[in-house]
Amino acid sequence: MYSYSEARKIARGHGFDSITEFLDYDCAGAYQLPKNPDEVWIEEWTNWDDFLGITFSNFEEARDVARIRLEQISTEEEYHNLFKEKVLDEDDIANRLPYKPDLKYKNQGWVAWEDFLSS
């Protein structure tokens, strides 16, 4: 049985967009996770979004987090490098930002990288 931290890392690695997607996914073999992680790891459990690493669905919320938590980042390249190099602490809320916010929020208010990153 995995620890909560190991299970969360595996779940996040799959890139699930919803609880339903997680519950519908069948992974044979060693990486199978229980369908009730909220009960299995009740002591460590926070919420489904945190466990699955689900990104922000709302553009304004994501932009606010980016502006506050990533104030030292000012370009698209720096933003992508931050995630590629895994500089952020695993529990940092900024880890739930999408890798390509320009695509995820294309029709939800996205203007430009400068708008997303600078306050």
C-alpha cells in the first residue's frame, strides 16, 4: 500500500481533470490506486482537487495565484521552466496552475502572458 504522499504523486502524474475521470480509470498492476483515497488516507486527506492536482477552472483565480505566488516570474519561458525543473514545493498551490494556461483559458479571459503574470 502506498503512503498518501506516494499515492497523490501517482494520481497527479496521470493528469486527471475530474473525480469521475479518476474513478473511471482502470490501471492494471502496481500503480492501481484505491477508488476511495479519502477513506484510505483519512488522516492526511485534504480534498479531491489537491489529491488529483486538478488545475483551477476559473481564469481569474488562476491569474491571482500566479501573480501572488509567482511574482518573480515574468515570461512564458520562465513559467514553463519553473514547472519543468520542479522548483515549487509539492504542496504549493501554484503547482495546480496549468502548464499551458494560454490554452486552458483561451476562451475564458486570457489576454497575454504579461497580463497573467504581472500585477
